[in-house]
Amino acid sequence: TDIVNALRKGDRQRASIMLSNLQQTKEALTSEDFSYILEYCAEAPDPLFVMETLELMNVKSIGISKSHYRSVTRALSQGGYSKEALKLLTLLGEKECSYAALPIFNIFLSACSTNLNDAESCLEIMENHLLGKSEITFCELLKRMVVLAGERTDHLRVSSKRRCQSTRLDIPVPALHEVEDLKLVLDYDLTSSSQGKMGTEECLIDAQPELLRVETQSSKHEQLKGYVSFISDGDNLGDNSEPDNGRMPKTLSSAPIAMHKIGLRPSRFTYDGFIKCVIAGKGVAHAIKVIEVMDRRGIRPYDSTLVALSVDHSKSLQLDLAEHFLGRISDIQPEHIHAFNALLSGCDIMNEPERALRILAKMRRLDLKPHIWTYEIMFSLFGNVNVPYEEGNMLSHADVSKRISIIEMDMLNHEIRHSFVSMKNLIRAFGAEGMIDEMLRYLNVAENVLWNMDPYQKSDLYGIVLHALVKAKETPKAIRTFKIMRSWGLPTNTAIYNIMIECCKLLPCVKSAGALLSLMFRDGCCPTVVTFTSLLKVVLAKEDFEGALDLLDLCITEGIQPDIEIFNTILSEANAKGNIHVVEYIVECIHRAKIRPDESTLWYTFCAYVDQELYNTALEALQVLSMRMISLDASILKEKGAALEDLILSEDPDAELKIIRTFEATEECSAAALLNLRWCVTMGSTISWSPEDNLWARRLASSYDANKRPVS
């Protein structure tokens, strides 16, 4: 995950370093450890990093699975490294059976839509290894020929067996009796003059032309006959291949234009596949435009189309639209359960149990049998009452027990057994609610019932239990549980050690934290910024601010990028103890690290000054930190300031409400910063969009430059 995050941020050097560190790790690596990296490289695409990953897997003698071949092939072919992709396909053809290898060859054919030489090389490899061709293969080839037909037709001919052939690429299109889905209806003439022009794809989708005809450029060639019902690319994704790079393949994106040029009218079947591929490539917003066109033409979408739209809206957390499209399905089938589960999952993420109850009631009315995934989501949705808003109590505990009992009884009625995920969500729910005894009882049940649970899954359950025990301050039980893990040889990770180090804060015992850190290194786990944050909490429990600052320096020296949480940990304790010097030093450290402060940073700093009755300084600090919350770049801050000043100075009674509505949920920090600035103006402060010129900010910078580090 860290490697992929680095790649997403554009930090390839850091990603390469972390990848090379895996080569030196003592832990046994499996192919699954590289799945996320290869999947990202396929989406990007990033052919160079995928080759670097393959080299490491080869050094470690790690086998490549079928799903990995898919990702690697997509990354190489989409990234322009077709020669390397062809070499990989050659190796694949030698070691895999045709059934397993053919879908991967189809991925390459889809990617090389504009390069006939690569397509010929791929087909040659398929021929050499006797892989044959599937319907999907023919569909890819048909799309290519449709595009070529739209460009020019002098390279096309009709064979004696009435097959359309290209002199550039000798690939016969199968007849009706050979491939059932390729329907050729005879006696439709495509040789008359063209009767329409389309400039853009959007215009094409919205147009309603009559069937157009293609003019051949040479009278020597035979007339091309046959009305083609275009095989939709949506069904070509039936081999479970992922969308290429989050974009529509070039062949598909130009397919509607090519269809229009040669006189093909889209059918419901075509729209169904096209919408599915638009969703995978361009997103659901573009698919909605196609649905609007269908509505205007009086074409009703297939239920499978509506299911795909509902699922994608659920994934993007647009739950109203997801529920709307789910309601438009005319004939609910058992296989549509995944759309209901996707919507329930969205309800879980958005914390909307009321909507989830409505969906479950609809499933009950339709007599739609739940899946184990349904129950996994239900345990996560309804397993808590007060959390995260307040701690559990006797009433909430009774309510949780009743809910879980009802869900488990329903599982029993449908003869569905617990899965690892359902048990994991159930244990997490009990732990979050503070029901420790029930959590430990279900941990014991999971160990006895889930007999096929691997050590890593069992370690995951123990990690959840340890987190709940430490949060509930059940120190002896946490230590005993950790010792059981160690005695059974269960694999540990950095997260588990971070939990146990934080547990040392409850003792408090710095020596025990050091011993855990030693064990952590011995097990090959590398410390993270969370590890140092936990160590800081242990040291600060003894009010050792100097030791805390030493740990902060060590974290930076070790090359670990600090986050705002580690700074806020020190600020919180410094504010509680009234140590303003430490507060000011940490605030300047945050600024020097180029980290934007958050609401907690402002609160601890502001309260530290208010508690000392330094009200003017408190307002100055609040103003400067609020501006840094908006942006750390002076030019951007001035540019935004000109646009936001009207909101801050507005005398409208609903000004605060407008500020909140101006920013989305992801920008709540900016909204909080503007509200703070508005309050500063109300208290008589003058807003300046150059926070570095503020006297308070200049004093903190001067003290930091003079190495005036606070001492305890």
C-alpha cells in the first residue's frame, strides 16, 4: 500500500526504494503481496515499474498468477511496451492451457487496436501455441475491421464463403453458424452513398439518423452485404478483466462513430454493452448522458444496464441515484443481489442505517435471498449504537446484543454460515461498543468455527481485539492476549506493535515500550510515523517533553515523514500542562515541515494562550494558523483571499451557512478556517493575507532559527 501511495503521489524514487527493500526482507513473500502494485501499474499504466516488480518477483522465485498476467499485459500494452508484452505472452502460451491464456491474449488485442503489426504478431503466437479463438477474440477483430471500414474500404473483400476479409490483416470474420452472437442478416446493401456526417462522439450519440450507407472507393470490389448487430464491448469484459487505465479503449470510444459511418443503428444490446464500458472507462456521469438519449428515443435499458448503473453509483457513494436505478429494474433476479449489497455497502460507508433498513425491507418483499456479503455488511452497519459519537452504556449494549442475535438468527434461517469477514466485523462491533467479554467470546468462537482460517487472518482478528482492549484500558487482558499470539507463533505486523506500544502509556513504562520496539525490529517490522506517535504518548505520560522532542528529531532523522497527528500529540500534552514554549516550538516545526495544520492544531494552540490570559496573542495565532489551513503557498493564499474575503466580511445573517455550503465534505478544513477568520474579524482583528508578516509568526520563526529549543 505504501508503494502504491508513493506512485500515486508521483514519488517514483521512494516507491523504487521501498520495492528494493522488499528484496532484503526476511519475511516470506507471496504473489499476493504484489497484487496491489501490479493492479495499480495496470491502471496507470506504468510499464517501467511493472517490469521492475517482475524482476523482483523473479529474484524471489515468486510465481505469477493468472490475474498478475492480466495486470502486467495491460500495463505493458497500454504503456507502449508491446514488444515486452508479446514476449510475456509467448512465455504464457508455453506454460498455460488455452482456456487460461486466451483471455490475456484478448486483453492485448484490445490494447493494440491501432497497431496491425502487433495484432498480427499476437495472432501468430496464438496460432503457434494452438490457443484458438473465442467469441471475445472475434469481437475485438470485428471492431478493428469496423474502424478500418469507416476509414476506407478498398482493402476489404468478400470471400467465396461470404466472409469479410481484409488484405491488410488476413482475419476471416466467422459466419452466423460458427459464432452465434455474430448475426449477419443478408440482403442489406451497404454500398450506397453516405447520408450523414457526425463531428463529435456526443453529437453521434444524440443523433437519430436513418441507416447510413458506405460508398466503396473501387467498382472492382464486390458489394459488402449484411447488417451487423455490433457485439458490445461490455460483454467482451466477460473474462473479468479490469478497465484499462480508467479509460475506454480507443477501439471502443471510436466504435459508435464507426458504426454510424457504415450505417449501423445501435440496438438495446449495443447500448447495454456501450454503457457498461463507458462506466468502466469514463465514469458513470457519461453513462447517464447515454441513458438520457435512450429515454428520448423511447429505448428502455436492459435490467443489466440499470444494475451496472446502480452498482457504480453505490461505489461513488451517490446513494440516491443508486437507489433510483435499482427501483427501475422491472424483473429482480437472484443474481441482482450484488447491486443491493453494493448499495448496503455504500450505506455503511456513509453511515445511513435508515436507508439500509429500507433496502433490506425491499429485499424481504421481493423474496430476494441474502448473500453472506449481505450479512457481513449488516454486522458492520448495525453492530454499533453509540459509537463513534459516545461511549457505550448498558442500554446500548443490550440493543447491540439484540440486533446481532436477530441477524444471526436470520443467517441460520437461510442456512448461511459465518465467513471470516462477517466474524471480523462482528468482533470489531463488540470491541467498538466496549463489550469486551462478548468480543473475547466470539474470538474463541471464530477460532473454533473458522477451521480454514490462515495465520494472517487469525492475526488480523487478534489485532482488532488488542485495539479494543487498549482503548478500553484493559491492560492485563491486552498483555495476556499479546502473549498468546507470541506463544502460538502468529505473525505480527507494525500495527500490532503500535497498539502494544501505546498500551505502555497506561502503565506507564518506557522500558516496556523499548522492549516492544526491539521485538518489532527482530520480527522484521519497520517503524512508521504511527510507531513514533505511540512512543511519544508513552514518554509524554511521564511529562518528559525533552524526551518527546528527541523522539520527534529521531523520527525525522530516520527519514520518516511526520504527519500532523504526531505534532498534535505533543501539542495536546503541552496545552494540558500549560507549556507555551513547547506549543510555539511545535507550531513552528509544523510550518517548517510544510504540513497544513488542522482543527486540533488550532484548538490546542488557541487554548494554550487563552488559559494564560494572552487573548490578543491567541487571536493572532488563530488567524495565522487558519490561513495556513487554507494554503501554505503565499501566492495561492492571496489569490484565494481575494475571492473569500467577501464571505468573511459579509453581514448576511446566513453568512456562516453559506461558508459551510461553499465547501464540500472533503474541504471541511477550509470551511472551519473561514469561520475562524470571520470570528477574528468580529473580535476586531484586521485580516491580512500575508500570514508570514504577522508579528507572532515572525517571533516564532526567529526563536526557531536561534535554536531556542524549549527544555523541561
